[in-house]
Amino acid sequence: MSDSTVFEGKWALILGASSGFGAAASRHLASLGLDIFGVHLDRRATMGMVEQLKADITGMGREAFFVNINAADDELRKKALADFVAHIGPDKAPSSMLVLMHSMAFGALKPYVHDGDEATLTRQNMEMTLDVMAHSLVYWVQDSIEQELLGEGSSIYAMTSSGGSRVIPSYGAVSAAKAALEAHIRQLAYELGPQGIRANSIRAGVTDTPALRKIPGNDKLLERAAKANPRRRLTTTQDVALTIGALAGPGGGFVSGNVIGVDGGEDIVG
């Protein structure tokens, strides 16, 4: 069975679709034949990126169903999925979601303890970061299963990073979220395996994205990674998009429960 046959009439749900990894995956998966259900949180200043992305998707002859919401809000999540089912038609909903990608990067970048004037992490910061960047994946999967959108052949991808097992200054809460996200993926792979649904974490190398630019000292991270990477360049969002596209096809059918490095070997050199 060819990839095009598998992708025909199917959708990809991209959480965090408007920029970075989510936008790149949206474009690539659309080029393979998937329609795109994009969830994003953007204000007027960044809506131009969303409109361009939608135009690119429809320009490929694919459908773009986008919602601008806080994806960590329970009621808004349930409404978005219900609206999606109504949009495609309840008769077409079962197993219509071939890909669910979690690429939500919104968290607190503060130290746990600091003896100067810099603000330290609060309980609210920690809980928000874990909820948005990790726990929300579980809730979107639960509701997608309830709506029968995921089924045999569907695959789930969550964007993690080396921060899930390494220390980066002011990255503690995000590191905790990445570690939790990887744990959630393992559990989902185990529980959903009997239904033919697979789940994997994608650990990208250091990538120049809007989210990375918010990390203090990001210029040094970028410089070090480019020099140390065996490929002598940074990971790109397109590298990740191509990997997800390949895994989502028949060739990735028995790949599940893993942390898959897409980094040109960056992680092996530290």
C-alpha cells in the first residue's frame, strides 16, 4: 500500500500549528495528501503567519481547518473537536485522524532558586508549564479517542528535547514537562497499541525556532550546537517534518513507544 493511498481522505491534528515544528509539519503533511486541523494561539501581530500557512495548505489542494484557542483549556478543547467532527461529518469521523502532533511550546523560563533580583519559579508557573507542554497531550488524545477520531494506523508524535534529560539554565520547568511528555508517550503507546495506534516522542536537536529564541542564552546554544553537530549544521524544522511524514506512512507501522532523535547525531556528542 502506497503512502498516498494511506493519506488519502485523512487528517493531521497539529497542536501548536502556527510556527516552528508545527507549521513545518503542517506544510509537509499537506504535501503528502493530508488535510490539516490546526490548533494555535495567536494574536493580531502573528496572525499573518497563520493566514499564510492556511493559504499554503489550500494551495496544495488540501483542506485547512484552524482554530485559535488556548489548547490547554478543557472546554475549548472539547468544543474544537466537536466542531471538527461537525465540519467533516460524523460519518467520516471514525479513524479520520492519521496523525496527532503535539508541538506546544509555552512555559515559564525561570530558575528554581536565585539569590538575586531575578524572579524565581512559582507553583503557578510550574503547573502551567507542565499542563500546557505535557499533560495537555493526554487530554487531547483522550477526547480524540472518545470521538473515535484515532484508530488503526493512527500515530501520535510529541516534540521533546534534550532538556528532558539534561540541565539548561532557567529551563527547569520545561525540562520537567519534556520528561513528563516522554512518560505520557510511553504510556499511550502501551495502552493504545492493541488498537493499532502508535505513539513516539521526537527529540529534535537545537533548532532555531521562535520558542528557542525565548530561552536565555539561546545565541550560545545555537552556536555550540552548530559547531558540535556531526553534520556541522543545526537541526531544522523541515528535518523533523520529513521524519514525521516518513513515520506516519506504512514504513513506521511498528515503531512505537520510542524517543526518536532527529538531530544529525547532536545528542551523541553532548
